[in-house]
Amino acid sequence: MNIRRNILLNPGPATTTDTVKMAQVVPDICPREKEFADIMKGLRRDLVKVVHGDDRYTSVLFCGSGTINIDVCLNSLLPAEGSVLVADNGSYSSRGADVCRYYGLPLVDLKLPFDRPIDPAEVERALDENPGVAVVYACHHETGTGVLNPIREIGAVAHAHGCIFVVDTTSSYAMLPIDIAADNVDFLFASAQKGLMSMTGLSFVVGREDMIKASAAYPRRSYYCNLFMQYDCFEKTGEMHFTPPVQTVYATIQAMKEYWAEGETAKFARHRRVFEAIHAGLAELGFKCLIRREHQSGLVVAVRYPDDPRWSFEKVHDYCYERGFTIYPGKVGSAGTFRLCALGAIDAPDIVAFFKVFKEALDAIGAKVVYNG
Ligand SMILES: *Cc1c(COP(=O)(O)O)cnc(C)c1O
């Protein structure tokens, strides 16, 4: 196949293999056929297996970008009496709080510093002060900053208070090893185009089947985005309630094969190599990071803009983009940052090639990597 290989250093969608790209080219099929239901059944099982879930866990697929999972989990898993506590230390956990506000769900928005992991003791204190909380919500890897949160410890606190623990693992699933039960997680979710290195349009929730069944009795706050409704449809018919993203499902089945072939440990090690190569390249040029190294996930590096007035993210981006490398702006309120991410079907030599072009870009605009403070 003759498709140019772009190196995406944005936080998803990720660079894919040619075999995953090609897996989308299949004979036309109506997704209501049994053949299609059968392949989704296998995929649902595999999605649970990636996080080492046993038969207490199931997965439910949705057609949409990753944010659909945030919507689904928060509107579906809250009983009539109860509130949601969001451990909020970045733009993705804030999105969970926003979803609660849109649905008018009772919310405890526990604002925590964005530049370090969530302190489980803060969550514990908030739960002690707010006895009505039924759902604790956090983001595993805050993609905006690259901060990794201690979900196992937060989950233990949530469970000690009798709460369901829901975690956004969109930017860690299939990249960092996760053990759903040992990590004290009841529900987690991701989308196909990040850790699995597939295409956009398919998202999924993995969680406790008994809790999904119990949620049938909770208030129904959405028609399209109800977790029990979609689960029930899968169980009864093997199909999504509404039209699935057919080609993305085929691509994801291929991506899953490639995930098992590479293996959890080897894939984790490859992402680490890419991350280390990113740090090495940045250090050589004198760039500074926003987040302390020990707080970083190993998947996203948020880099501070240099203080040289000639620096221009847009110009550097365009120079790199024209040469097949995509860099991404930051997502932190005040500080000027950009991001380099270790997702996707890339390895350390791609990063070495990137830094060659990146350095050329700096030279082309005459920018120096200097910091005033
Ligand atoms: C990418 C991402 C999402 C989903 O974003 P979409 O644009 O809807 O795909 C949600 N949470 C985290 C942590 C993410 O990295």
C-alpha cells in the first residue's frame, strides 16, 4: 500500500499500521447480519481481557468519540439519590464535571492542583464531608498535562465509602498495564483510536455487569447515551442499538490482533522508549517541561514555550507538519505549552527523525530555547 506514513505526536488519534488501515477495506455488509454481531461479541470479550477483567466484567460499545463514554457513565450510573464527586485535576476530569452540570446532576467538584497527581487523602476528606456521594469519578492519565493519577488508591477510598468508582482511561488503556479489579475500578472507558491504535468513531465502557444491571432502575437521563439500554441491546441481539461504525470495528479487530501479538509488556516498553527519546531530544535543545518528571505518565510530555519572542508554535507546527510530523498545542489554562505524545505505532527512531526536523524548524525561524525564570 502506498500511503504516506505520518508521525502523529498529538494525543490521539495515533499513527496506525498499514494493516489496520487496510482492515477497513472490506466487502459491504449490513451490520444487522449475524456475521457482524459475532465479530463484535469477540471484540467485547477482548476489551475486557486487555484490563484483565474476569467474568464479573463486561464491555459495551458506542459509536462516538471518547467523550461519549464520559456522558454515558455519568448520566447512567448515578442513582436517584446521590451525587457525583469529581476528583478534578485537569481538563479531562473537568469535562466529567461539565457533563454533570449539563445533566443537572448533584456534583461535588473537588478542584485539585493540575501539576501533580491527585492526593487520595483529599478525596477521602471530601467523601467524609459529603456523605451523599454515590459515584467517584477521576481521570487516570490527564492528557493535557501528562500527569498520572493513583487510581488504585483513589478507588480504595471510594469503595471504603460505598461508592462506585468510574475512571477515564482514554489515554492509558492498552498503553499502561491496568488490572481493573486490582486497581479498584468499577468502570473504565476508552476509544479505539488511542491505545489500541485503531480508527476514530468507536468507544467502549468496561465495567461491572451487576452494576450495569442495577442501573436499569436508575433515572434515565439520556435516550442515545444510556449504558443499560446499550448493554441490554447487545445481550439480547448482539448488536448496537443504533448503527455502529462498521469500518472502525473491522480496523479495531485487526488492531486487537496486533495488540495481542505485541503484548502488554512489550508495548508498554515501546511507549517508554518513545517517551525517553522525547525527553532526550528536548533536553538536548534545552526545553523545559511543565510537570515534574516523577509525576509524568510516560505517555505525554507538556513542554513550556521558550521565552524567545521569535518562538512561534504555529510556525514550528507548520514546518514539521509539512514534513510529516504533527505536534500539538497544550491544554493548561495560563501557561504556554505544547505537547509531544508517545502514543501510536511509532518507536524511538521516529522521534530521532522528528527532532532533526524540529531543530531545523527552530533554526528556520531563528528561535532560541531560552527561559527567563
Ligand atoms: C482523548 C480523550 C478523551 C476523549 O476525547 P474525544 O475528543 O471525545 O475523543 C477523553 N478523556 C481523555 C483523558 C482523553 O485523552
